[in-house]
Amino acid sequence: MKIVGVYSIKGGVGKTSSTVNLAYLAAEAGHRTLVWDLDPQGAASYFFRVKPKIKGGGRALLRGKRALDDIIKGTDFELLELLPADFSFRNMDILLEGAKKKPIRQLQRLLKPVVGDYDYVFFDCPPSISLMSENIFRAADALMVPLIPSTLSERTLLQLKDFLRKQEGFGALKLLPFFSMVDPERSLHQDTIERLSAKHKGVLEARIPLSPEVERMGIHRMPLPAYAPSNPASSAYRALWEEVAEAL
Amino acid sequence: MNPVVIDHLLADGSDLDTAADVVQAALRCQAAPPTESRRRYFDSFEWSLYLAGAALEEEVMGDRREVAWLDLADNGAALARQGVDVELGLAVDLPPGPVHTRLAPVLGIRRLLPMVSLACRSRTLRVLNDDDKTVVRVVLEQCRIAGEGARPEVLLPARLRIAGVRGYQREQEDATRQLEALLALQPAHAPLLLAALAATGRRPGAYSSKLDYRLDPKQPAEAALRNILLGLLDTLEANVDGTRRNLDPEFLHDLRVATRRTRSALSQVKGVLPPAIVEDFKHRFAWLQQVTGPVRDLDVYLLDFPKLKTSLPAPLRPGLDPLKDWLAAHYDGERQALAKALDSERFLALLRDWRAYLEAPSRSLAADAATPIEDVANRRIRRMFKRVIREGRAIADNSPAEDLHDLRKTCKKLRYLMEFFQSLYPTTEIKGLIKQTKVLLNNLGGFQDLAVQAQHLADTAVAMQAADAAPVEAQLAMGALISHLLEQQQRARREFARIFSGFDSEANRALFGRLFGPPTTTTSARHGAADSNRARA
């Protein structure tokens, strides 16, 4: 089982759409795939038409009163399942702090019983750098980091790299930054992409375009490649998925 | 809670479209257009996938072709899928992917063979909740088994599958209840694949090279021995075609094991079959063992090659490539010789004569022909065990390699005897003893095989050199390999004493005594009774 966190300190960079589309493509390629919606906003759950609600909330989940197995929902797509969000996830750090042992390894612990059930697990992560993020970093094999081609995005990437460097035990965590919401018309985007790609090793080749079709995912309530398989943005997600699968 | 797939059979003569209309009228759902597909189900000759609770389905729909790994325990629900553009065969032929990951460890080195082909028409309906979210999938399906040669098509009963979606169990129960009330549904007792196999008369799991005879302890030895030998002949014959076509190396391996076991049964179960018959067939099966040897040796080499290569330091590894080329070049010639032997009148006559003899009415006048098999088995195993102990104890640190080789042969005979007759003894005990004998055999086999391999490599190096096919790099690499093999051999030799003392333990000897202990009647008394019985008959 490979675990991929789609993560950025910054919000509004295309995390959820990337998570949903990549997970869909993983399942379409025949892999048993789970999306864990860790963002209290519950956008990924919404895209899959599942209510962002867990009986007993995050507390029941962390205390083992609700087994993961009982909470997971099948989606409209074969081999693709979802662990929905809950509004209580906004207080996740407090709940994690309350864990008796190893508060930074709680996600890892919760996933243990389903290790054999999936080939890929995708975390849709809330923006921030917190105890929850640290749990994500500990559990994941790779972190995909969407970057809008802007100076601000570079700063958040540097912050993340800096954070990971200062902590112990993240040596094996693969960092997979990629460009998201790219506007091909804007020369500033193109210049930034060239500059950042030269400066930061390991930035993936695939670029996700800024596209009205991606925004329409909220209307269709399904992954983009499911309703617009030949849209250029779907092709970009396919290219991205191939790179990620290769990197893992 | 994992989703559950429930299969039903529609009543005879039901039409898919009418049934789909009923489903649509009863449940809020969205229907996909009807699809036509061709499916083939694959397994290895020994049904490795079926025995692991799985099946491999290849589906061609329009220009899309994919394979799915199905869970037979969940009515054939797909656990993984993968697009393919190659003909299915060995695991290495299938490109990496989710199905390959599951297939490779189960299939091993065996080849996938098509077991049954279907042409299917399907209709899928997704049952939706208020959010238009899929909560249940209903699949209506009508399949026919494609006719092959003279075999006509067979129409299988139409099916209605209710596939649950995880987290929506209640919705699945509701849908099942409603549809059961509306359509004349019968529960399907087997997944589609198994129903199709049953309709063609194929029994999954029917072939196994394992020995599994159910013997009656009081059965006359001759009848029991014929039963064992017939089983071995069945196994041997079952593997001839796959060996001839070189489908995978296991066919030849199983054929050779059945041959070796036959020879062992002939020579070890003494006094049961007429001596002239024993002599004749021992001789003829020895020929078979000999003509099948060279290809098996090369198979083992080629299978082991990646491992042999990695046992060398990295800079030396490319030096082994000429050896691989050499072996591959000789392989075709050896294969042709083997195919010729298997097509020869000598081989065909051997199978024919042997079956004719084994199936003919009993006529052996040999001394133990009428003795209960239990007594013969006890006596033979007891003697062979004593011989293993005697030969093993005589081996010291400075004993020649031949002594270990002889002990291996004796040990193998003991193992085969115990395997032939295992149904006569308590399962746990006999299996434990067989296992322990195998441990000893592995050690002795390792010692012997490594020596043979090292010698074979040295001979090959000479032959390659003579043919100008051994550059210096190849000679160095082969030299290093020989040294590595001999080192391993020495390790096996050093471990012998410890492993043998485990076999020769007091507990083990006591167990042998208990299981194969002295018979209740004396041999001569039994002979007398058998002779008088025969006289009366």
C-alpha cells in the first residue's frame, strides 16, 4: 500500500481537485484506492456525493470507537472508496494532542487495519502546518505539493522543505511538487515555472492548467476524467498520475 | 464491512431487457447502454489461482481489452484490473500492474491456460440515492460458452447480480428484497466462472501432482500398489502434452517426478508384483528418466540463472551472459530430442503396456500379493528407516561424498514409501515424519546438487572454450560461480551432522516405532493364509 498526501501550507492551490482526480485515475488503472478526506471543509467528500459526517466525529475515530472499516464508503466508481471528512476535524490538533501515546503517529495507527485492502491511499490535507500535518508526513510515502507558479508558492515550498529537514525521520518521504492552476497565457507563470524548475530538483513535468472545466467538478460532483475524459486538463492529470505512479 | 456481491439466476426464458425494465420501474436508477463482451478465464494446469480463491478474467469489449483479478469468495468481485495488449501466458509476459502484482506470486513459473471462453451481453443499472450517488449496482448478464471444434455453444442461465457499495448495506438489502419479490429469482450457488466450468464438464482443482491415495489397510497389497501406480501413470500422462509443447517447466518436472515415484514403487514395494514385470518396467521407466534429464537440467539452470547471477559480485555478472547464450542455444536441440522421445513408439508403447498391465485383472502370484497393504507398508518403511539410520550414523566428517549420495537415495525411497502409504497412518504424525525426512533430504540434496552443478559448470566451460565461445570474462565469472557453489556445498556438508541428529533423535525413532511397529501377525503366517486363500479361489 502506497500512501500519498496531497499537501500545501497554502490554501486554494488545487489540492482537493488533484486528490480526487488522481485517486480516480489510480482506480481506473485497476488499483484499489482510498481517498481520506482530512479537510474539515469536506470538499472531496462533496465531490463524491458522500455526506461529510462521521458518527461520533474525530474523537470516536481516534479513540477506536468507530473502526475505519465502518466509516469507509464506496464511491460511484469501482475500486475507489472514500473515508469522509467530519466538521470536527477542525479541532484535530487538540484531539491528537489528547492521544495517550505518540500523537504524531495516530494516522499511521488508524490505517493499520486496512493496509491490505488498498494499493493506494490519498490524503486530501487541510492547509496549515500543524500536528495533523506531521501525522500526514509520518504516514505518507510521498507528499504531492501543488504549486501555483508564483513567488508565494515558492516560499511555502521552502518552508515545507525547511520543516522536514529540521525533523527526524523524514528521510524516506518523497517530495513531489507539481505546477497547478497554470495559466498558459500569462508570461509571469511561464517565467516562474522555468525559474522554479531550474532551482528545485524533482518538480514533476506534468502541469495542471487553470481550467473552467476543473472548476465545474463542483457542479458535476465527480472527478474530471469521469465526465470530461478528453479535456486537456484530464490529459494533464493523466500525465501527472503516470509520473506519480512511476515515482512510487 | 466489505461490499458483498449476490448473484441470482433469472427464471428460464427471461429476457434481460424485460428484467431491466422491472428494475428501473422499481428502483431509482441510471442505466448504462447494453454491452457485448468476450471473456476468457485463465488458470494454470494445476489450478493455482482457483486453489488460492481467485480467478483471472480477460475481457474484450470493443477495442478495449483488460484483465481482472477476481475474488471467488465474493462471487467473483474484481479486486484489481489492468489493461493488456499481450497474449496471456507466463507471469513475466504480463506488464507490471495491479493484476500482475497479485498474479505473479500465485502463478509462479506456471503458464496461464484458457479454461473457458464466454460471449456475454450485459446491462448495468446504478441504483441512486437522493444525492444521485450510486448505492447499489445491478448487473444483468446473459453468457454463452463459445463452441470449440465439434462442441456446440452452451447458453448459461441469465444472471442478476446485486453488487453492494461499501457503506450502503441497508440499500443493498432493500434492493434485494424488492427485486426478489418482483422477479422470479433463484440464488446462484456458484460464481459465473464455476458455473461455466461445470457446464463444460471441467472440474477445477482436478489435477494435482501431490500423492493423495485413500488406501484400505486390509486391502491386498497388489490391489493397493496397482492403485498407486495407476495414479502415478495418470499424472505422468496428464503432463505429456504440456511437456511436448513446452508450456512451462513444471510439466516436465511433474512428469519426471511421477516417473521417479513409479520406479521407486516398483523397486521398493518388493514381493507384490511379478518379478518379470518389475524388471521389464523398471528398465523401461529408467529409459524415460534418462531421456527427460537433459532438458530438466537446462530448465533448472535457466530458472536459477538470475539467482546464480546475483550470487556473483556485480562487476563479474555480465561475464555470465555467454553462458546463458550457450545454454539457450543448446536448449532447442535438447527439446527437440525430448519431443522426439515423447513421440517415439518406445514411449507410446510404454504408456500403453503399463496401463494395460495395471488395469488387467489381478494375476500376481508374488509372495506378498495378497498380504494386507498395511503390513507390507509397515515392513518396507521400517526397513528403509533402519537403513537411513544405519547409513547416516556411519557418516563421519571425513566420509566420501558418495556416502552422502547413497544416503540421499535411501532417504528418498523412505520419503516416497511414506507418501504412498500416508493414508494408512494418523495424519499429523505421518506428515510430521515426512516433513522431517524432507529437511534431511534438502540438506543432502543441496550437497549433491551443488556438487553436480559445479561439475556441470566446469564441463560446460571446457566445451565453451573448445567452441571458442568462452571469452576471458566468461571464464572468470564461471570460475567464481563454481567457487561460490562449492562454498555453499561445504556449508551444507557442515550442517549435515546437526540435521541428521535431529532425524535420529530418540523421539523420532520412538515415533517411527509406534507408527510402523512390528505387525500383529508374523510374515510367514500371513503368507500361509494368503496361499490357502488363493488355493481356495
